[in-house]
Amino acid sequence: MPATMKSIAHDLGVSVVTVSKVLHNHADISAETRKRVLRRMKEVNYQPNLAARALSTGRTSLVGLIVPDLVHPFFAQVAKGISALLSAHGYSLIISSSEENPQLERREVDQMMARSVDALILASTESNQVSAQKLTERGLPFVLLDRRIPGVAANFVGNDDVLAGTIATKHLIEIGCQRIAHIGGSEVSTALDRKEGYKATLAAHGMTISEDYLVRHGRGDDSGDAAGYGGMRSLLKLDPLPDGVFCCNDPIAMGAIRAILEAGLSIPEDIAIVGCGNVHYDDLLRVPLSSVDQDAAGLGESAARLALRIIKSKNGTPVKKVLLPATLVVRASTRR
């Protein structure tokens, strides 16, 4: 039979309350008693009954995370940041993926609520308020991550994506690009805002561009490099060719690089490429990728910190918006 607080108390001739206080690190237990109890816990491999604790405290010490794509390196880095901070505070993380499917996302939200997570961190694929409204109605605290939902005033952690698009496009202009194309992502706030930043920057510099230079192939996020490859193949049919491309994210940029090199062109001499996300393998690519850094790990830590703040608040907290700065990391794909 698994060891219990009652069996440990019986073995040591102390009360169950004493064992519980040691487990919860109360200060009114002598050093000798604490040492005896902890030694016995180790001897019998005691594991706290989390279900029983949840019944007594009303909390599970679990935080849920739903992302659009578990394979996308940006979300993997974000999840790592969330997990590290939660673990340091005695919480565990449950992760699931919506696969950029709104119906699957709603099902995963239901699953998280069924598991009684204390809070949910959500990078939503929804363009409406269905998931957010369900969470609000059930009273489950949640934090929107990376992607905003139109019309939803909720706790949010992300970047200024208009600024990200501005930074990337301005860099391409500064290195002398005259025909700057854009390969977009899914129809979510991040992709839409980055495209807005791209278009506004061109306009601010008196540059006009044909709509043919704005492409989106597939859904753009979960299809990653395939979307970039297909989008770049479309751009390579144009005359004149673009001499610079801002890609909505780094996996898209990876696919674009492959298409350019297969066509026998050089990067950045013929076409310069900028991505967004600055994922961990960018400097290991065949052509190291210039990218707008979003501080993925910092986003994760900030989202986890905000979720814990909401969980521990007894009287509720005002809605908070956390925007981390975006900065450009220049590598070979734009060094002319």
C-alpha cells in the first residue's frame, strides 16, 4: 500500500497534523522532528495525494496551456519558459494543441476545465469569442498568449506585432531592397498585425507594391516551412522578382530559403530574407536567418507569472496587458 501521512505519523509516534506541517514547511516544527519526518518520507517513497489535496484546498496546482502547434519551435520555447517558472512555484503544466482548429481548441478548453486546472494560458486560433466566453462563464482564470482575440478584454502577454513588421521591413529598406514581398501566416492577430506593420512601413517610405507581392500559402503557422516554400515559389514567378522578403515567422522563412536556393538564386545578394521569432536554430540554417526576436522564453515566464498572480489573488485583479520588446537579430540572410 502507498505510504500516507497517517502511516508515517503512526511510524514516528507523531500526529498527522505534525506530518502535514512538515510537508507544508510550517515554521512551528522543531528541526529534529522535521528531519525525522522527511527521512521517513524518503524511506517509504511518500508521494502526496494531489487529488485529496485538491478536494481540501480547492486547487490542483495545475496550469493548462493550449497552443496552435506543439512542433512549432516558438511555442516550444514559450512552453519551456512557462514550465520553468511554474515548477519553481510548485505548479505543474499540462500542454495540449489545437492544431490551428477552432473546434479542437474548444474541445481542449473543455478538457482543461474537466481537469480542474487553476488557470489556463491560451494561444488561441479563434477569430471569435467562443472559447474566451466559455472560460469567463465558468470562472476559470485565463491569460491570452501571443494572439489577441477581437473584442475580448482579457489578460494578455505578447509582443507589439505591428512593430515587429515595421522593424523587419525597415531593415530590408535600409539594406537597399526596392521590391519587398511578404509571406503571411494564419488569419490571427499576430500575422495580421505584422502585415500591417509591413504595409505601413512601405507607405511611410513612399514605396508602393503590387498585391501580387503579398502571398499566403496554406495556413501559414502549423504548416510552417511548407507554407514558406509554396509562398516563395509563387513569388519566384513574378517579373520583376522581389529583392527582399519579410516572412511572418521563422518556419515560413525556412521554406522560403529552400525555394530560393533551389531556384539557383543567392541569399541575400539576389533576395534578402527576414523572419520573425528568432527560434533557436536560426543561426544553424544553411543561410543563417535574420529575425525579429520575440523573447519566447520571456513571454512564457511573463504568462506564467501573470497566471500565478491571478490564481493567488483573493479579490480579483484588474486586466493586465504585458508587451515584451521586439528586437532585430541580423544574420547572413540580410548581410549584403
